[in-house]
Amino acid sequence: MIEEGKIRFRTFTIEIRKRPMVPDSFLLIFLGGQDVDSSGWETAAGDRKKLEADFKFMWNPLDAPSNKKGEYVVKFSTEERLTKFETWLGNQIEQYGGITE
């Protein structure tokens, strides 16, 4: 089962929170790991860029209700999809050297 908390990587952090009103729904917040591009916009960089792009491609998350950049909501309609997400997240933690808090 996915636990609330933080996963710290070398250059960024992912915070996971359960959404109390919606079962099997989680808020994922990507913190840090940003750079400023030549036009002055903040963009994801390094491992965060790779992991966030993979996350968006695989799970098609919704933007968080706060509409802040780097915050996403994922809702799992079946237990199978939730299990696949847990496996995927575990693999990402191993691959990028994350530490669960």
C-alpha cells in the first residue's frame, strides 16, 4: 500500500499525500530539481525531468486542485492499477536512489 510521506532523491523530493475525500487517489508534489532556462522560466532538470516525464506518460495524472506547477493528482479505478503504480514507484526509487521517509 502506498504510504504518505516524502521520497528524497539526490536533487529533488516527491511528497505523497492521500486525498481524504476520494478513495485510491493521491496527490504527488515534486519539489526541487529545477533550473531556469534561457527565457527565465523554471523547468525541471536532471533526474526529476526524466522521472516526471515518465510519470506523466505512464499515469496521465490530473493537475492538482491548487493548479501549482509540479503538483499532480492520480486516481486508481482498480486495485490492479494501484498495484502497478506501487511497483513502478518502487522501481523508480531503486533506479534514482530515493530514500523513503
